Amino acid sequence: MTVSRKPPQAGIQIDGKAHAVDPSRNLLEVALELGYDLPYFCWHPALGSVGACRQCAVTQFKDENDTQGRVVMACMTPCADKTRFSLAHADAVSMREAVIEFLMTNHPHDCPVCEEGGACHLQDMTLMTGHAYRRFRHAKRTHMNQDLGPFVGHEMNRCIACYRCVRFYREYAGGDDLNVFGAHHHVYFGRAADGVLESPFSGNLVEVCPTGVFTDKTYGESYTRKWDLQQAPGVCHHCALGCNIMPGERYGRIKRVENRYHGALNGYFLCDRGRYGYQYTNADDRPRRARLNDGPVAAEAAAAQLGEWVAQGRATGRVLGIGSPRASLEANHALRALVGDANFHRGVAAGEAACDDLLVQILRQTPARLASIREAESADAVLVLGEDLLATGARLALALRQSVRNAGFAMADAANVPRWQDHSVRLLAQETKTPLYILGPRATGLDDIARRCHRGRPADLARLAQEIVHLLDYTQPRAPGLDDDAIHLAHDIATALKTAQRPLIVAGTALESTALLQEAANLCTALDKAGVAPSIALLPRSANSMGTALLGGGDTDAALARVEAGEVDTLVVLESDLYRLAPGARVDAALARLRQLVVIDAVSTETTAKATLLLPAGSFAETDGTLVNHEGRAQRHFQVFVPGETDIRESWRWLQQSAPAAGVDLGDTLDALIAQCAGANPALAGIVDAAPSARFRLAGSRIPRQSHRSSGRTAMHAHRDIHEPRPPQDADTPLAFSMEGARSGAPPAEIPIFWAPRWNSVQSVNKFQHEINGPLRGGDPGVLLLGREATAAYYARPAWQAAGTLEVVWLYELFGSEELSARGAAIATRVPAPYVVVHPDHANGFAQGCHVECSSDGLRWMAELRLDETMAPGAAGVPRGLPGVPVVRAGVALRVEAV
């Protein structure tokens, strides 16, 4: 929930101590920010207050002469000037004790076997109130549990009816398949029947729930007590938004991923792809040993062999490197330095590379503010151009779902209703929403909150956007060929954007349309000329697409052309599957012309199967590195654990270790590589400041990756040795693979665990914030790299041509379109079979759900036919990246034929 902030101007007293606070805040938020330990259940910092659980009771006094006072709920009490409160007053203490006893009457005595045990908000609050003895001696109420799918477990008997789950799922995230049933003390939180939770944010129930009703099912399948997990600060690798995560490891396996609060980005929530996409790291078929000509080879010899081949290739000009937007900046830079600037290609196809380059150019030149995810929540008019955000940037979609509430917040402000009184604001607003317009090829998961939606092919959407630009600035040309309905829609959108105070334009590379990106930029320019201050959010496709675009390099099509021309002997492929970038027949033909193919990757792919030399790379959890997100924010992710008894190492380390044999100096530490990358690329100079260097210490000590309660280090290795081995030594970061060290006051980028005395659950994040829902103390992690370079000018429009055939338009799936997450067991169950979507007018006698043969650009494949009235006429929706769907080009003709 977006909350406006005012300078502190109210004086209040808490237990006789005076504080200057913001009068627009409620007492619970303020008390937590001031360091008081006040128990609560139903309140959540992102969900506001409803006063349901009655656990945050305090005593409020009328004036200095009042010694009796009255008990009030802190979450529902404003911090008015000259108010006096007591948390320690006997009436408040008694009330809190009674409430927790009532809540615990039906709660099972299963803490030792509960997955939340030891890191449970209910346990923390129970101890905080002093409740230690149960007087209830009657039969407990019991429930049957449900199967909610592969992500979330269900144990309804632990429920204390705080209502957080349905408030998040239904009201905040917009889901409709989870609800509360029954009445009084017979309430049930679940689905009407067993079934997979449909919301792409269902995994957040695990952290939203203060007890163990909703648990992480993938974590429970290989459970480890949470205090025994080794953790490190991470960045999600499954889209370009850069959400912060905390992966947890035990016994050499990633056990879970938990949300890591970032005030400007993900806040308190992750999408399910980000939370459950980690399972590929534990796959049995991952490359774990270096291999040369399909036989094992020592790691040192493998690195030396790579160096020798690169040295030969540099001498003859016959070496080529293909990087990857899913690899770190350090790895891409190391490969570029190794093979030479002219021989480095960044691992994206030509169309995507052109879009990425244009995106960077726009963000550098636009007059608009570059919007973070959290800033998008405050927009009061939004236009989405061509993106299905729930599939391509789900966390941003969740932010836009909050943005439509801003009209209701304005109504609440006018009626003097505090914004944190969540249900009062919702009741006042009813169906009033801030305008959101979605222009895309097909219906999206945000259509239910949109004022208007419009379907069209990319060129059609660009023309409609051009008409909006004309209506904002009449010096710009009108769009040709629009019907009356499209023109009226353009008027509505232009009016909403021009009259807004904080308009937001959202676009991206999903449809691979430079015309759409240019019109997004033109909209910002037109708004700026109209005296409006817009924001813009542009989404590239992959985790480090922005970083590789800033680094530079050719596209994969150009690289394959050089190989096909016989100009290359040695090709080095970094964390990229060429068969996902070009048609398989073309890749096969190109690879057949090589003398040696070197592949560095963390997963087994069609490309690794063809490798002459295969070097096993670390996954995101086994490496340190820097990624640049959609807004140009460079963020560091850190190694969670060192893979034991394998050859797995960071991609950049493989390249560092091969560099001497190639006659190249890449240093021997991460800091040296970062400094070299920053020095060689002015656009990336700021990455040095993304996190402290390896020399940083807290009171002379490293920051521990393990909790102070971590146990069993000796027992973990008892099958090999009864002696405790020395923990791995980390020369690249200030973090230690140990429970020893100092963590209090750690820089935000290097906080591996959110924990505070008396706060063992994820709710402890309030101890690390400047203010509730605000930035972390010391500032949120990362550093923004992009600065405005010049005043923007309008982009020229290409000549418009009518399309006469059924053209390929890319669609995206949250589960399946992204390569790494789709390899995990849980997400694999949610990946659909290949399909193609057309409007019913193009059915040509085919029935819904029948299997057809698709052909496009010389490629053929089988797919299920889906007829969808929301699909743009003239377009054929093909899911990009889905297993079984070949690499086709956007915009080419597609034929659908009977099997």
C-alpha cells in the first residue's frame, strides 16, 4: 500500500517518553519504527490495518491527569498530537495475554514438527506476551487440509483467523480462488475444493501467514530447520526486474528462496517464478565435472586448454565468444576481454539486440523519470504498451494492481480517512479506480482492473500510440488507418495521461517491436512538452539484458554468420543455449564448421551436448556477480555455498583461470574483475559501488552467512570425517561461510539474514527499515547507472503497411517461457504443452483444442489450437521459449494445417 509521508509534526508520549512523529501514521507502525516490541497478527505493513485480531492492545490516556486510560488497538489508532500511550500498562498487558490465550485454544501443540517452528511469528508473539501455560482442556476444533498444488502446503488446524491470507490473495494480489468459508469460530481459509492455487503470487502466503497454515511445499519435501540454512543476499535471475531474494542452502542443495525486502523494488512480495524457480540448481543432470571430447579432464587442465585455444584464435583472428543476458556482468566482461572486443557477441538474436539497444537509448534520453517497481504503485494513470506483465514482469504487474487504488486514496484523503485503514478506504472507494489502459495482442491478467483494453498486432498498437502522441502534441502527425473506436480510445487515454499528476508509460521488448518502444518514448516526450512529468518503465527480456546492452557486442545472428562463413575455429559459449536463439538446423550447420566448441554453463542443454570442452558453471546460488535491472540498477548477488567435490565454479573464474594461457590479464579476484569491467566500460563505472568490496569488515569481522543458531556442522560431514572441516575461505566478498562474525549494522547489500532479538520470523524486517514500508537503513541495495544525456526528440515513424497474412506474435508464459525456472520439478508441472492462439474468425473449420501442425519460416511443429476472441485479428499467438516450440521470428507468416 502506498502511503504518503509528511514531516514529523506530532508530539506523542509512549510510556512517559516523548517522540516527534508523523500524525498520518498509526501507533503500531510508529511504535515498531521506534524500536518497541508490540505484538500483532492481522496487521501487515503492505496490507494496512483492519483491527481484526486485537493483539496490539495499548492503553491510551486522555491527558496527563488520566491514570486509568482505556485500551485501544494500536493498529487502528492515529498518532494525534499530544496523545499519551502506554504499552506496559496493566490493562493493555492483560488484554494482550488474554487475546493470545484465546487464539491458541485450538492451535495444535506441533511446533517441533511444524515447518515454521523456530522462525514463526506466532511463536514470537506468544513469547512476547508471556503466554506459556494452556488452561483449555477440551476437544480442539479440527479441519481437513487441502491439496493446493505444487507450491503451497496447507495445515488448516494451525489457523488463528487473522485474515491476512485472504486479504493478500484476494484484495492485494487480485486472486479469486482462495477465500474464507464459515462463520464465528468455524472458519476455513482455502479453496472451495482441492486444486492448484491460480494466483502467480500464491507463494507469498507462506510469508504472509503468521503461523504454519500455508507452508512452502518444495521446502518441506527436503526440509531443514530454518536456523540451519546458510544464506546470502541474492537477486532473482528469472526476469529483468531484479527482485531481491534470500536463497537458503543445506547439504549442498538450495532448499528454498525467501523474499528479501527491497524498498524500491519487490518490497515484501515475490512472484511464484522467482520463489520456486531455484529447483534447477539441484538437478541431477547438471554439468558437475569438466569434460573434454566426452571424457573427464582435470579442472586446471580444462582451463589451460581453453586458454591455449583462445590464444591460437586471437593470433589468427579465428576465435569468437557468445555471452549471455542470464550471466553476470563480470562473466560477460571476462569473455569479451578474453576473445577481444570485435569477437564478442552478447547472446541475443538480432531483433532482441536492436530492441535492447533502443531501450538503453530511450532511458538515457527520455525526459521521463525511470520508475522503480515501488514508484509504479504511486502512478495515477498508466498505459501499458504490448506487455503481458504477469508473464514478463509479474512483480511490476502486482505494483500496477496497487496503483489503481490511488483514486480511492485521494477520496480517503478528502474525507480525512487515514490511508492505513484499509477496509475503510476500500469501502469508500467502491469501484473507483485510477485509470489503467492496456494495449496488447491478447487479454492479460490485469484486464479486470483496466479501464479499457485494446487488442492489436504490434504495428496496430504502435499506430494507436502514435495517435495518442498527436493528441498530446498536435505538431506530431496523426496515425493512418484508425477506426472511430480506436480514435475515441486514443482521446480517452490522452486525456487521462494529460490530466494526471504521475502518469506512467510501461512497454518492453516482449513483442520485439522497435516501433512500440519508440512510441513509448514519444509519449513521454509529448507529455513533457505538455507540462506533465511522466515516468517510464521499459522491460527487457532477461535478468541482465540491460547489463549486456550497456556492455555492448554483436548479436547471435551475426556470430552464427561468421561461423557459417568459415571464419571461426574456436567458439566459446557462455551460459547460453544457442538452440533457444536460432533454428536448430542453422545451429547444427554452424557448429559443424568449428574445430572446437567450448561451453560454460550451469545446466545441460542441446548446446552443452555438442561441446568439445564443457566447463561446469555455478548457478546463481553458487556465484558472485552483478546484474543490471530494467531501470539500470546494478545489484550484486552473492555465493550462498561452495559446491563440494565438483568442478563447478563461477563462469568468470573459469575465464580468469584460462586467461594467463591466453596472454590476457583478468586479475585473480572478483574485485579485480569488477574494477577492470568498470574501467573498460564508462557506462558501467558505477558497478564498483553496487556493494562494498571484499576488504569490508564489521568491527574487524566478516559477515556470517549462517545464523548464530546454526548447528550440526560436524555432523554434516560425519560420513566422511569425524573432525569438523575448515569452512571455505572467501576472498571475493566480506561474507563468511560460517556462523562466526558480526552482522549488526551490515550494509544493506550484504545482509544475508533478517533476524533481531525476539523477532525470528520474516516479520523482523521492521528492525532493518528507516520506516515501515520505506527503505532499508543505509539505503536500498544497488546503484543506478543511467543518467540523462540529452534532451529527447521525437522518433520518426516507419511507413505503415497493412499485413495480409496471419502473422506470428509472441506470447509469454510465467511458467515455461523462462529457461531456467522451467527446469525445476514444481514449476515443470505448471508448464503448458505447445499451443497456438488465433481469433475464432481464423479458425478455418478447426475446433477448439484440436491438434494442428504449425509452419512458419521453414519450421514445423505440433501444437494445440486455442480459439480466443481476445486475440488480435490477423495475429497468431505463439508462446516464446516454451519447450517444443521452435525459434520463429516475430512478424512472419504462420500457417495452421490439419494433422
